[in-house]
Amino acid sequence: MTIAAARPPRLSIVEIVGSTDHKRIARRMIFSALAFFLAGGVMALLMRTELAEPGLQVVSTSAYNALFTMHGSTMIYLFMTPIALALGVYLVPLQVGAGNIAAPRIVLAGFVLYIAGGVAMYLGFLTTGGPGRATWIGVDPLSNTINTPGVGMDLWVIGVAVVTLGELLIGACVLATALRRRTPDMTLKRMAVFTWTMVATCLMVCFAFPVLVVAMALLWVERQYGGVFSASPEGPVVYQQLFWFYGHPVVYVMFFPFLGAVAEVFATFSGRRFFGYSLFIFSILAFAALSTSVWAHHMFTTGRVTNRYFALTSTLIAIPAGIEYFDLLGTLWRGRIRVTVPFLFAAGFFVQFLVGGLTGIWVASPPLDYHANNSYFLVAHFHYTLFAGSAFGLFAALYFWWPKFTGVMLRDRLGQIHFWLLVVGTNATFFPMFLLGQDGMTRRIADYPSSEGWGALNLVSTIGAFVIALAVLVFVVNVVVSTRARRPAGPDPWDGQTLEWATTSPPPPHNFDALPPVRSYAPLLDLKHEAPS
């Protein structure tokens, strides 16, 4: 007889919307971000369909500009960043043994701002001129009222500012929880690896996100009244400086939490303590500090930045990144590895993010960046870091912690199908872009001449995009089927090492009835070693 997990009690609308339980807020953030992910994916499919062969077949040039602006904006502001923070909202209080997140009402307010900002950005589709068309960067002067008139761009500016403010509030609360809400016997050096990656993430959020809010406020004033960036020939460069001071740290905001998730997955399924814990923490904090000193490598070709300095700092980032990779590899070395679905996605992250990282060394060099600048090589590099890398880390986290979130297990067979489809689709989509970029295809174009010979590679890339869509569909089916079947997970289905596995799945409103002693960053592993055989 199959035993089904108990269904959670039905909640009123007030309880659902107004709850300050960090777990409910986090679940709402996760599902909202996944909904935005599906919307952004539809826009990506439209763009790839347009680029499958030369000529305009599906959308006009103006519509294409709106699609890639909203696709990028959705994936950065409304999907990857908030879902990374949502994992912290759910897991950090559990991993430090807290009853709730610090300032839960502020976290709830941050979630409301995130939704309000996202709705504002999408309302641009209902305006006469359509949504913003100035890329996810909102680059000036493309974003001024001459080049992008209409209310849609104003809504985009307001939406980005509001979303960023909400994410700033959430990040500050997650940071405060890790630093001030730990159980009494948990020192900083006993925090879980994932919690440390969230600390580094939230430090970057608190440091860089206010700058984007200021940049959006100035851009709104420029669009309404003028005289901000248009007052001087240096204005567009000033905007770039402001934006990229946010724009590069946010890449690591969308990377660190998933790196932490992969570290937890590797440690759990190798049956070992995480290798090189102290050095890993040092490298994460050094990585976060360096992230604030590399922003102008996005501006090597402007002629207004100190290229040597930013090339040096950009290259130095490879040192902490290398340490983290060796720590991950050391964790697996001589471990008793269990190849589960979370482990498969973690391994996919490990391999594919490496491609994005190595090509990052290429574009960190000004002479090579001059060659690759504004080409599809940059598109491939960016997507190998944020999709081929971070998205695999995200799915590793979702499959790993889904039993804790919901109390039910996802289907292994569907998870394996999801993984292999995503591997094939990701590499078929993005690897041809390296070749297209080397051959001179520029980004942000809706059409290209047939004489260039880019059609075959673009067709392969488009087919790959639809394979990714199929993989995501398999994940959605897995969630629906597993939720209906409700195969119970139990409190610790993976034989985990950190405190979140010491309570029920899902946890009660107060999180813990009792806490085990915390003597290291893997307290449950300590208990298992102490238990009599």
C-alpha cells in the first residue's frame, strides 16, 4: 500500500497574502519567479524563432527590440535574482536554527514591491508604444524620450527601481538573520556553506543595489525633464558607470546561492564533510569584494575607463573562483557518491559554468574584448554563466530542497529526463553563439543577411531553445504529478548534514521543536558519527 503525504491545511486569503512566516513568503517568491521565468522563456522562443533563418518572419524589428528588452529584464530582475534571494529567505533561518527571519514584515513588504515592480514592467505591453525597448540595461541615450518614447519605457524604469528596492529589503533581512539570529552554539565558523554564500550575496545586494535605484531615479528624471545625462557629452558614460556598478555584482548575486546549493549537494551525496571549508568562505568573501572593483570591464571600448586596472581586477577574480572549484572537486574525491537527480544537476553546474568562467577570462582582456565586443560571443558567455551555470545550480537546489519545501518527493525518472534534455538543449542553444560571434554576428539584431552564412548555426541554436522549453515542460509535469501523488519525503530523505534536515518536512511555523547540538558546519553528520554502531 502506498502512503501519501498529508495535505497541508487550507489557508484563507488573508493568511496566504499576509503571512509573515518566512517559509510562506519564500514559497510565494519561488513560484512567482518561476512564473516570470516561463514568461521570459516564451519571449526567448519568439526571438530564436525569428533568428532561425534570414529575413523577418515572426515579429517586426521594433517588436523584437521589445522582446529582448523584456526577456533580459525578466530573467535578471524578476527571475534569477529574486529566486536566489527566496532560497535564502526559506533556508537561512532553518540553517542557523532561528524561529523566523529577521524583520519578517520588511521581507513581506519586499515581496510586495517585487510583485508590484514586475507588474509595472509588464503593463508596458498594454500601452500604445509597447514596453521598454532599450535593453535590460536601459542604456542612455537609447532610453531617452527621443529614441524610446511612450509610457512603456517609463513603466519599465519605475518597475526596475521598485523591484530592486524590494530585493534590497529582502537581502538586508536575510543578512541580519545570518548574523544575529543564530542558535547560541552556532558561531560564524559553524554556519552552513549555503548560509555563507547567502551572506556574501546579501553583502553585495546591500552595497550595489542602492546604486541601481539611484540610476533609475536619475533616468526617470531625465525622461521627464531632461538635463541629467543629456546635459553633458559624458552623460551616457556616467549612466554606464552607475549601471554596471550594480550590473556586475548582480551576476554573482545570481551565482553564489546556487554555488552554495551545489556545495551542499556535493557534500551530502558524497557522504563527506565539505572540503576546504575555511578557504572556501575566505574565497567567497574575497570574490564578493572583488565584484565591486570590476564593473568597467563592461566598458573597455568606451575609451573612458582605466582598462589596465579593470583588466587586472577582472583577472584576479579567477583566483577565488579556482579555489571554489578545487573545494568542490575535493569534496567529491574518494567520497561514496550517490548519483541522484540533485547530484546530476550539481554536476551539470560544475562542468558548464566552467565554460562561462573560462570565456570570461577572454573578455577580461581589453585586446580580446575589443574583438568580441557587441558580438554573439558575449551572448554565449553570459548565458553559459547564468543559464548553463546558475540555472543548473537552481534546479539542483530545487530538486534537493523540494522535499523540505513541500513534504513530497519529485519523480526521479522525470528528473533525469529533465536533466538530459536541459544538457542537450543548453549546449545546442548557446555553443553555436560562440562560433557566430567569432564570425562577426552582432547581438541585438532581429535579422541578418543570408550572404553571411549564419543561418545553419542560428537554426541549431533555435532547435536547442525548443529542447530547453521541452525540458522545462518536463519539470512542470514533474511538479504537478508529484504534488498529486504526494509521495512522502520524511524529515531527512537525503541523509543531510545541516540543521534544516533536523525538522519536519515542511517545517512547522516555529521551525523546530528541538535543536541538536551544533559543533561544526555539519551538525547532523556529527550526530551520525557519534551514534553507536
